[in-house]
Amino acid sequence: MAAPPSKSLLREIVGRLRNRNFRSGLEMFKTLFGPDRPPTGDSLGQILDELNPQEFPEQAFEVMSLACSWVPDDKDFTTVFGNIRKTYYDKLVTKASLAFQNAKQKAKSFAERSQAVDSIARIRLEEENKRTIEEMLEACRMDFEKAVSLLPDSIAAYYGLLRFYKQMENEEKTAELRQIVRKIETTGRLHDIVEKETFSLPPMEPIEMPSTPQLSPEQELQHIEAIYNDRDFDSALTAVERLLIQEPSMLPALQLKIRILVAKRQFHPAKATLKHAFEVDPVNETTRKIQVDFLETKLKTLSRIADVFITKALRLGPSLGREYFRKACKLLEQAVVIAPDELSLLDQLYTCYMYLEDEQRAAIVRRDIALINPNYVTTIARLRKSSLCFLAGYAYDEAPESLEPFRRVRRNLLRTLAGRLLVTWYIRFSPVLVDTARRFHIPKALFRVLLFPLLETARRLARTP
């Protein structure tokens, strides 16, 4: 087996992926690794950290496909690959479903708009609109079929294709897909009739189904509600989407779908479904309550994840933590749209902008904070005013007259990026030094001697006009 690539080359791959240069990064991945030199778990983990499967599932799937083809017997790789494949499948189905709904809405909008023009222009406009809708629907079909090739036994993509061919009025394909859906619902598997590599629909014999009473849509919805209450969100989502194929404007089903999607933290499809629900009934009180719950859940999720990123960024420092500050900014900007008057969110966003040295945006956020509460003290301001003089406090027994020069030095340092980096490093490590000094009874006089040059420098600067 060939020697593994150097850490510098691995960092180069990670750097390209971090800069969203996916094609170049993946090509380099294929060049550096192979059957005779497969990636280690650690190196693959670093690459997947940049290729967040939730955000870039297609690229993560490509990486894991290669890795598993090189090391087919690695159980850990296989497990990760299975999870990423499921994530990619869900993303494809969600993307195609939203695009399908968008195509239907555009078709309706085009039809209404074409009525306002004369007959000659209408013919030309209808041809253009038809071509646009067909292109959109074709993209949906390709995504659904790609999803089918990933998980041939999963039913959601087949439902999407069923809706597609029903919309296209292709009765033959619609009938075939109905049989496939029925087969999966009955047996849970389809490996005996569908090849994994391609989406092929061979003729099937009609399946004899046991005679069971047909449930009404309301009864079916109650059944799905019970599944949802058992927290089996995947099964509930599949069932409610099946119901909505038959009853696309059934408001309680749309409301339940929103709740399921929110529980799964799939906010984009939840937002699209919420829009559809309001189109069905713009003044429905239950939908409005669900909208409030949706926004609150999204707000809490965004805020919590942003807080994690900020904590990591502060732990790494302004320079190394810059990427985490950027990620936190993106989340907080979305959160502020939901709750523009929430001071804690604005404070976090202001902190991120300050560490990213985006003074223009920071000033705008600071102005918004002042408009809401002129007396609010931001985290940055508290950092500048607070003591945080751990070593000096230990050496001088927290005497204010002795600590003030050190505070002045720190405030001056916070004005520059290098200074903030130094202060962050100091805040991280000085408490450890103080604890060590206390544990081993190191004389405070020793720290005073070490700090004396800095103290004198600060005093002289204070006396300088």
C-alpha cells in the first residue's frame, strides 16, 4: 500500500473545499487517494467536516462513494455512507417536491397572465410558458429518478414521480408507479423488480390486495396524527404526502405536514407548505398558530447553533475562529429577520461583525440596538469595561489603583485585530496560570516583578499628553 499523502496536501484539499471550490477539491481528492492509498478515517472526517452533508450532500455523497469503493469492507465507512446517502435522498426529494409545486404555481400564474393579452401574443406567450414549465418539470423528474436510484426501496421519490406523471397525464407511467407504490406499501421492498443503478419500470402483474375498508381522508389523517404523536416523523411525513397527492388542498393535512417538517427541522419545505396552507385559507387561525410555532422553533434553532459557533470562534480566537464567526453571522442574520427587536440576537450579531472587522454592518446593528434600548451594554462593551486582569488581580490583590493601568492597556489592544487576538489568548490561558500559582503557592511578588515593566509603560503612556 502506498504511503498516505502529506498533511499539507490534505490541508490543501480542505482549503479548496472551505472556499467552495468543490470540483477542484474533489479532483485533488481523487488524485491523492485511491484503492492502493485509501483515506484514513481522520482525513475523511476532516474532508466531510468541510463538506457538511446537510449543506452539500451531493459532494459528500461523491466522496463517500469513492471511499467505499476503495475500502468496501470498512464498516465505519459503510455506515457513514449510508447516512449520507439517506441525507442526499431526502434533499433530492425535498428539492424536487418544492420545484414541482413551484412549477404548478407558475403554470397557474402564466394561465392567468395570458388572458390579459391579445390572441396572437397569447399563442406565442403560451408556447414560451409551456416550454418553461416543461423544463422545470423535467428537472423535477430527473431529481426524483436520481433519488430512486439512491434508495430503490424508499417510497417518497416514487410518490413524487407519481405526481409528475399524473400532472403530465401519462396514464401508462402513472399506472406502473401506482403498482410500485402499492408493492412497497405491502412488502416494504422493491429489489426484486427495480435495479439499483437505473430507474426502470418493467411490466408488473396486478397485486392482489386483501379487502380492507377504504379509509376516508379524515380517518387517514387521524392515523397519521397518531404516527406523528409517536414521533415517527419519517413515516408520518411519507403518509401525509401520500394523502396530499389525493387531497392537495386538505388544510388539516397541510398543517400536519408543517408540524412534521418543523419537528424534523426542515424549515425550507415547512415554509413552502405554510405558504400553500395560507393560499388555501388566508385567515385560518390554526395555520397562524402553526406559523408562530414554526418561527419560534426556527428562531431557537438558529440562535442555539449560532451560539455554538460563537463559542467555538471565541475559543479559537479572532483569527482562527474567523470561519465560525462567518457561519454564526449567516444564522443570526436569518434569526434577526424573525425577531428584529431581540437584543440578545442583535448583540451576538454585533459581536460577530466586530470580530470580522465589518465596521459598517456593525455600526448599523449598534444603531438598531441603541434605538431599542439606548442603555443596553453590548458584549464588546462589557469586554472593554470588565476587569479580566487575572494575573494583575492575583499579583496586586485586585487593588483598583493598580489594575486600572492594565485595563487601559487592554482597552487600547482591543482596537486592533492583533490586539484582540492577544487579549483572547490572554483570557484563555491566564486563569490557568493563576490557578497553578495558587496551587503551588507561587509568591505574588514574583508576578509583580514580571508585570512591573508593563505597569510602568502603562503609567508613562497615561502621563503622556
